[in-house]
Amino acid sequence: FPFGIIADKYGRRPVLFLSLLGDLLQTAWVMMVVSASYPQVIKYRLSHFLVYFPDVFSIWAIIPGSLFFLIGGGGPMAGAMVWTIVADVVPTAERTGVFFRLFAASLLFNVMVNPISAWLLNYDPWLSMWIGLGFLIAGTLSVLLIPETLRFRQKADNRRRHGPGHEDDAEPEEHGHGVSLSKHSVLKQAWFTVKNDMQHVRRFIFASKTVIMLIVTVATY
């Protein structure tokens, strides 16, 4: 919920970047822990000190690595942001077809990559992980090149509410004439914002039985 609110207020690109960054850090952590726990089966180590200290980590140290998903919500949040970005820039009449093609492309990519990863295991068990880490780094950095699409969604919503001739491109007015807010005012405003957003989330979830059914179904799946 917090990352969804951030995406609707500040943009999709920051949330997508944070989610991929969390995935990247979690993957790097797992590789470091495994390489430090089992150096005898590793040809490519993350750093030279692992050669001299092979028992730095226990294999159970993999578990805390999931805390990196708190940075951006992990893979599910990245997928949600991809669908949201597509929905922002694709017209409603074409959206279903684009969604199907995007989903089909992801399935095709999974079908191709899994046999390739299994084939690479014949040469080195870490080769596919290093290649995957490289693609994850490239994907995380490439998010910075994606234009922000939140403005497109805001313009479309304004046109739908006020009519096709309405344009709301004006920048928000500055209030306070440059006077800096006190620390108490900033905390009060932040608390009000969080409280208001949580009320919107609660109304959105519990006001519709359909939404509740979808959440329960996805959670049990």
C-alpha cells in the first residue's frame, strides 16, 4: 500500500527503480552468503576476502536478505508498476491487446531462459547467476531512462472529469510565499497525509466485496 500511494503521488519510475534495486540487493546478498558458505564449489567469488575467510556466513544468513524487499516491494511491485506504466500511455481501447502481448512475451521469455540456465549448469553453477545479476543491474539502471508517465494519467483523469477541452497543465500554486515550515508543522502535515492515504486505502478495500474477494483469492494463490 505505501508504494502504491507513492506511485500515485510522486511517480511510477521511483517505485519501479526501488523495487528492482531491492531485488538486486537481495540477489547480491544471496550470492555473497552462498559463496562464503561453500567456497569449495565456487569458481567466481564476489570478493577476494572470501578465499581467506570461507566461514564468514552461515547458510541461514540467506533469510535476512529478504529484508531488502522492503526497499521497494520486490518483484510483485515491479510487475505492478510495469502494468501501471503501460496503462498510463496506452489508450483504453488498445489496452487489453497490449496487456495480452506483454504477458505472452514474458511467458515466452521464461520458456526460453529456463532451458538456457539448465544448460549453463553443465559448465558452471554460478555462470547463470552472474549473467542474471548482470541483466538485473542493467534493468535497474535502465529504469532511469524511462520517462515519467504519471502526468499522462493525471491529464487523462482531468479530461474525463472536466470534459475534452479542459487542460490542467498549470503548476500548483506556491503557498506560504517561501516561508519555511517549522519541524512541528512538517511532522503534522506528514501525519495528516499518511492518515488521509490510509483512509482512502481502507475505503477502497472494504467498500467493495469484489475487491475483498480478489485480494483473498490472490493471497491464497
